Amino acid sequence: MKNNAKKWVSVATVGTAVMTTIVGCSSDKEGSATPAASISPTQAAAQTKAPENLAPLDLSIMLPIFKTNFPKDDGPVTTEIEKKTNTNIHLEWVPNASYTDKFNITLASGKLPQIIYVGDVKNPSFVNAAKSGAFWEVGKYLKDYPNLSKSNQVIMNNSSIEGKNYGIYRGRALGRNGINYRKDWLEAVGMQPPKTIDDFYAMLKAFKEKDPDKNGKDDTYGMVLVKWTGQWASGFDTIKLWFGAPNKWGIVDGKLVPEHQTAEYLEALKFMKKLYDEKLINQDFAVFDSAKWNDPIVNNQAGVIVDVTDTATRIDDRIHAALAKEGKDNPNIHYVDNMIGVTGKNGLKALPTSGFAGILAISKSSVKTEDELKRVLKFLDQMNEPDLQTLAGYGIEGKHYTKEGDALVPSKDTALLESEVEGLNQMLPFIPEDRGLKVKQTPLRLQTTQIQKDAEQYIVANPAEPFISSVYSQKGQQLDNIINDARIKFIVGQSDEAALKAAFETWKKSGGDDLVKEMNELYAAAKK
């Protein structure tokens, strides 16, 4: 590793000091970060509109989509972004649940768009491609742009490959993960918000058995899980921490140990199996599309999602919109609430993000010259301007939202928003912060901002976060698949504990032992 890798700092300790809440996830557009610094005259010049004598930049962008509908290339919002940035944009939308597969196929084909979203910077396919020169290393160029020059250095480190940045990170809140639940359901079954793992289990059980929607039918269950086992493994990666399991890697007797080799990880898996066996989670979770993750909560089928806590505001908005159509809405209450988590034997624990949700990488096969690169970087820099953040996040005033004082009020036409707006925020880096218009800060939104900030003191850092393993670069996909498949089979009862442990042994023989050895060598070197 390079010398600067020895100076890596845990997100848990430094992230809190250098940043506050940035923005939310797949479909979130809220948040804040450190105030913007002043702009130098040179940067101010770079911030001006693209010279009119330049032809529009053709720009293809591959992004994940979380809905079944999405904005088109010639849509009104896309067209307005093109006008403001002097570009011709072609959007390649890929369903989030299958994004990793499509990403790997696209990489292998060599036919890359100019900008491609990389969900996992440590993905072996991406690491190998980056090291072989498939993407531009952008770190040295950022100083020339008024917004990108304010990139957070801790997040730059976390999103780097051995200290090199092969894309522009998309800023996110550090303490973002937690529990979202139907507040009205909890009140209907006469319970208080859960404080312990047992309380959480009791809440899920009550949501299944005590008719929380009061329709007289046995048609509800506790928690929604989805097939997506990405960076947060659809809830499990948060829940395992409650049992004392580490975040990907733990430290035992001064050595790095993979999470699945801990007793606490197995205890958490047994808990998940119990929830499945008792039908407290959806029985089809292994094939349930993440694009529909929120639907069962909105449709009065399930009561809990363990995910990013800003999900609560999105679900609450959808429930209000659905009730308003029926003339049954009460705009003065919230139907959804959220919390950091519940306590286990080691107290309250929260799953951190790395301060970013993937990066926007620039392909060398499509962006061939430094001059072209600078134009693409200028586009990404411009997307951090307040008006473009608002445009990509909420659309056009008067068509997709109205203003109420300093706040915006999104249209209640969900079909319009899905077809013309939602998803375009996937190309927003939010550097240095979210400076666009905000929706009205309801009590739930204010609470979400506060608990995401509070969660930072409870996060469990991954001590191996900065390390890039050559073993993982070569065999990571195979190794991850062994664990993911074994985990799902155990939860749904297709294998027992003996088969699970046999899969863990297969992991070791398939390169896992070599990975552990290498990671510990990197860990030891970083401490010197």
C-alpha cells in the first residue's frame, strides 16, 4: 500500500468531527453539511456557464432506478438540465435489484457510458478495471472546480482505491441507518416504541397477530425484507449489530476476523430464521424487488422496514397522499415514525454509511482526452449548484412542485413525478452539501435529521474500510456469493446449522483464508 494508507482514520472517529448530516438515499433529497466556503476568483470563473461556442456535450449516464417508471431523455426536467449544462444527456436506467449484474456485464463488454454509477467501490470488478486504467483518476483535478474542490477528505479516503479517487462520491449522512415503523399501528396494538431486541420481536409479532389496521382480517405481518443484498443487505446488516456482531470485519485478540466467523453473527442469523419461521417477515423476501420495498407499508400489509431512517418521511408522504385521494387524510399527524435502533447486550449500536453512497466514475473508453474529462467534471460540478440540485431532486416549479414560503411542496401526482423527476437525483454528488430548496420541515423530517446526527455516537465502524485486498479483487464476488447464499438458505430453512458452517468452511477454502491473511497484513502495516 502507499504510505498515505498508513494514515487512514476510522470513519467513526473522524466522520463525526468533520461532517454533519448530508443527504439521504436512493430517492431522498434532504440534508445538510458543513457550510460552503468562499469561492476564489479562479473558481468563480470556472463556475460560469459553458462557453456558448462549444457544442453541447454528449453525455451517457448509467444509473440505478428504484421505481418501475423513470424520466426519459426528452422529458422536461432532463431537457432543462441539458440547457443549464450545455449537454445532450442519454440516461441508461437499470433496476436497482439487478444493478450489480448489469454493472459487471457492462464492465466486461468494454462499452461504457461516459459516467457510470459504481455502488460498491470495493467491487472486485471495478477495482480491477480501475487499476487497469479503465477509469479516470480525478483527485488531482478537483481543485479547479468551485464545488468539487470542497470534497470531504475523510469521504475521499473512504471512497478511494489505495488513495486514488476513480470517481466523484455521492455524499450521504453517516448515521443514516435505523428502524422505520407504522406509528399508528403501534398505537393500535397498545404498545410503546421498542427499546430492546425482545421489544422489537414483540412489535413484529403484534403487527402480525393483533390486527393493527383494524380491518378484521389476518392479512398483516411485521417487517419487509428484500432480495437486494447490497451494502446494507436489506436490513440484516443493521440487525446483526444489535447482537454484537461486527460490521463486516471485527477485531479479536488484535486480529481482523470476518463477521460470519463470530458467534454473534450466528445468533443474529438464528433470530432472522425465527422471524421467518413465524411468518413475521415476508416469505418471498429472497425474490422481493427492492423497487417495491415501501409498498407493503403503504398498503397496510407490513409495519416495519429496517433501512435508512429517511425512508420514514417518504413512506409517510405516500400514505398521506393515498388517504387524501380517499378524503380520509389527517395532515396533522404522522403515520410513520423512526428510531436509531434497539439495545442488545452491548447497548445501542448503529450501522454507519461510509459518508457516501457510491461514486460517479468517468470511463476512459468514452472520455478519451483530458479536455473531455474536464467538461464532464464541469457538468458534475454544476450539478452541485442549488438550482440544479432542486431541478434534479424535485423538478420544475409550477409543474412538479409549488413554493410555500421558503419551502417547496411536491405535486401529489406520483405518476408525473415518477415519469419526469424521480431518479434524476441519482446523478447529484451533493458536494459540499445539499443547497437546493427543501420540502417543508415537518416534525418527522426534523426528527430524522436529529436522529441521524445522534446515531453517529453509536455507529460500529468497519476497521478494514480503507483496505483494498488483491485476493478480494480476484475472488470477492465468489466469496460474497457463498456467504449470501448460505445466509438466505439458513433463514428460509433450506439448510441447517451444520450446512451453514459447512458453507463457511467452503468460503475459507475458496480464498477466504487467503483474504483473512492479507487483510491482517494490511491492518498490521496501517498501525505502524
